[in-house]
Amino acid sequence: MNSEEEVNDFVKNGHQQYLPHLSIDSVIFGYHDQQLKILLLKWIGLDGWGLPGGFIRRREPLSQAAHRILQERTSLEDLFLQQFHVFGDSPYRLQERSAREFTEKYGLVVGDDNWLFERTLSIGYFALVDYSKVSVRTDFFTTDYRWWDVSDIPPLLFDQNEVVEKALATLRLQIYHQPIGLNLLPEKFTLAEIHSLYETVLGKELDQRNFAKKLVSLGLIKKLAEQRAIGPHRSPYLYQFEKEAYEDALKQGIVHTY
Amino acid sequence: MNSEEEVNDFVKNGHQQYLPHLSIDSVIFGYHDQQLKILLLKWIGLDGWGLPGGFIRRREPLSQAAHRILQERTSLEDLFLQQFHVFGDSPYRLQERSAREFTEKYGLVVGDDNWLFERTLSIGYFALVDYSKVSVRTDFFTTDYRWWDVSDIPPLLFDQNEVVEKALATLRLQIYHQPIGLNLLPEKFTLAEIHSLYETVLGKELDQRNFAKKLVSLGLIKKLAEQRAIGPHRSPYLYQFEKEAYEDALKQGIVHTY
DNA sequence: TTGTATTCCGTAAATTTTACGGAATACTTT
DNA sequence: AAAGTATTCCGTAAAATTTACGGAATACAA
């Protein structure tokens, strides 16, 4: 959505194509080189940063909408995307405050009754990707983007700081239960790679040997016969996710026996 | 909503009061006497059973809407109600198939463009209550209700069987993490009471002594000095939930250290 | 040949979870 | 009053899991 014509059509007629009152907010965790970051977009006019998001087409399954929105923004497909909460306790979470402000900021003439000004509940999704491989697409409303360190998130639009916090909590809670990381690591990876991913996401150190034992005993990864030559003195064994275990996990999560 | 006038107004003008395209479905688990049941309503006209639910008022916080809907239906207030998933992958989850069928069934004349016929996503909530203490209120659309055993749920409207399954899975997963049961047991309860509650919900036997040790060591319950006289040979000690631990749990869940 | 960086294990201790039975109490019945 | 019965109340030993921790072997570089 970049040309003025497209934007105009979206603002004026979007309610015909999309479900009103509902949006999807995506918390895209980007991991690379021992750093966990979140993708934020800068909205023109507003001085704030916000989460990438979008609307659900009227006849589009919800999860498909979440994938489409993420794909449009990052070009990433087939990600593990997880719905984690609906935010709707701030009933006045409006996209803008008034038609006049909107006109001033974007130069688009709209009525006070425009669909974008109505109350919007937001469905939160999160994903974990390798941010060095993502090329972010901006658009008319969001001309800039940046990956922010999770420990240093700026004040966000609306209640989105709460959204990010809840996403992070859910990510950490589920990292041993859901195939988070499947889209992140290469198909074959070393212990060191997955180990530092987990350390970074959880924000704490994990004993290497015990970590490997645990993941193998949970059946999530298996050791391959191959080694990778990555330099002098370095040819660690490769590991791979256990496909079946992951598919089970995708369906039902890994259930604990209490 | 019982009088014809009220119903008419709801059907014709509900979209002015409520957010369209969104509903709340409540899975109300009822426990009593070692049995775990679910409250289902029988819809007139349709031959199916369905979950109690409702709509969100245009300026009403989401969680407040969930409480209101439950309260209107059961008279229960201040419950622990937990949002667990948004269902929106069946894009054609319509309330009815057509205006004509609607008119035939309910004797109300409506247009094909009525708000009730539009696509509706549903936000699932669940609660756990003592079903012997609930007096269910029916209305124009739902003239009958029944508590069904969880192992014997009939085919439900739309995709609601999936909703129930997911609610049950979430309930079991969270029973040691969230203050489920807080609204269920009396303020002071015996070990036998909470023990059989957990056994019933989880659908398996739990060793009494270990169970008590675990709940106490988790800090969820504490033993009181009082005993309860419930009959010959019977005056077990009473236990109580640890208020602070529960409040923490309410806020963030009880987090495991992996 | 020596030195250095890197990978690869395995075991002992601590903790947690599980399994399991018998003693004491208080009332009821005879 | 005594014996019987139903109920509550522990505690410990074994098993499983989790945690802590260091040294030997390898492969290249100097």
C-alpha cells in the first residue's frame, strides 16, 4: 500500500474489504548473533513507534490473515505464528483521535465516521525469525522501521507495550512446548547455535551439556552423523529437529505430566 | 432478553449497541460431587446445543463483557474467567443460514443483511463453577439448558466442539498455574475436597499425600488450625488458599523454572 | 613438535517426584 | 464398658530428574 490512490481507497473503502473493529498486531521477535529484538514501525504524523499489524479480510480465515499480514510486511512465509491474546480492555483504542488530525497528518480528507476511527480490538500474534534475513517493507503510513532490543522498547502506541510484554512472557513460557525456532535456525544446526538461541530468548545462562541432554531427551532434536566445517579447530556435529515430535507439538503442544 | 419486544429490538438494532463480527463463547465448567460438566443451551429452531455466549457492547472492555455475559446467564459474579483462544478460521461461521430460515424459526422478519448473519469471530472464555449453585437463565432463543458430562458432549453448533476441547485442554494445563477453583470451593475446604476436584478435572487419580504436599509446597494452600465437624469420625483440618500467592498467580500465572 | 582453541563427553550430588501402610482418633454398636 | 469400624493423619525409602562441574581428545597453527 504505497501509492496515494491505494491509500485513499483503503481509508475510504477498507471497511468493505476488511472486518471492522478488529485488527491483528504482530510481535515479530528477531534473533541474530545473540540478540533478541522486536520489529517496530514508525508511523508518520504520530511520533510513536508501533507494532506491525493489519486487518482481516471479510472472508479470510483468521490464521491466514495473520500469515498474510506478516508476509506482506516481511516477505516471510510458512512461519510458526502463534496467537496469544486478544486485547480489548481499552475500549477507546482508536487509530487516531479525530478526522481533523488525520487530515492534517496524512493529507487525506475523511469523515468522523470513518471505519478507522472506530473502536478496535486487537488479536496478538507472535513469531520468531532471523532478523538478518528479513527485508521489511514500509508503506504510506509507516515510512521507517527498526529492530529494537527487547530490553529497550520505547513507549508504543496505544496499549502495545502491554502486548509486547505478554508476547515475550508467552514466548518464554512456550519455548520448550512449541516449535518456536523452527523457522529460525537452519535446517541443520549445531548445539552451540540452538543453545545460544535459548539463552538469548530466556535471558539467562543454560548449562550446555544439560541443555543438550534435555532437548534430546524431550525428543525435540536429534544428532546427525554429519559435521560442519566452520573453520580451524571447528567441526561440530549437526543436529536436526525431530520432525514427528515437532508435528505433534504443533498440534497440541508438548504436554507436561504433573 | 425474553419479551418479544426486547428480542425484536436486539435483532433489528443490536448492531448499534454491540460490536458486529465478534462474539464471546463461554465454556462453563461445572463441578459437583466428583463430576465435571459443561453448561450447554438448547437453541430453539435449531436442533443443536451450543455454548452460552453474547456480544460485546461498543464501549465495554472485553473482560467486562465476558463477566457480564456470564453473570446475565448464571447470576455468578467475580469469577475467575480466562480468555483462551480466538476462533476465526471458519470464515463462514454464521449465526443462521438465511433470513428466511430465521423468520421461519423465530417468527421475526429480518433482512438478509441483518448483522446477525455476518461472519463472526468468537473469543473463547472459560470458568469453573459449582454447578449445584448456579441457576441458569434461559431466554427467547435458548429455552432449555443442561449440564453435560465432559466425556459425553453432543455435536454442537458451528465449530463449538473444537472450542470445548481447547477449553478443556487449557483448563487441565493451567490448573496448577492459575487460581482455577478459587470460585469453586468454599473459602475453607478440606484436603479431600480439593483433592477430588483436581482428580475430576484432570481425569486421573492423584496420590492424596503427595497431592497435599505439592499444593502446600507450591504455596497455593495453607493448613488452618480449624477443623470441620462433618459427622461421625470426621473432623478433617481445613485449608485455605494463600491469598498473596493467588494474587500473584492472577497477575502472571505461576511461572515454572525450566 | 609444541601450543592453542574447540568440541566432546560422563558422573556424582542434590532435588524432586513417586510409591506406599500403619497408628491414632472418635464415634457406634453390642 | 468394651469392641468394632470408619476416618484422618502422618513419614520414609526408592526412583527419577535436574543440576553442577572438568578433563581428555582433536585439529589446526606456529
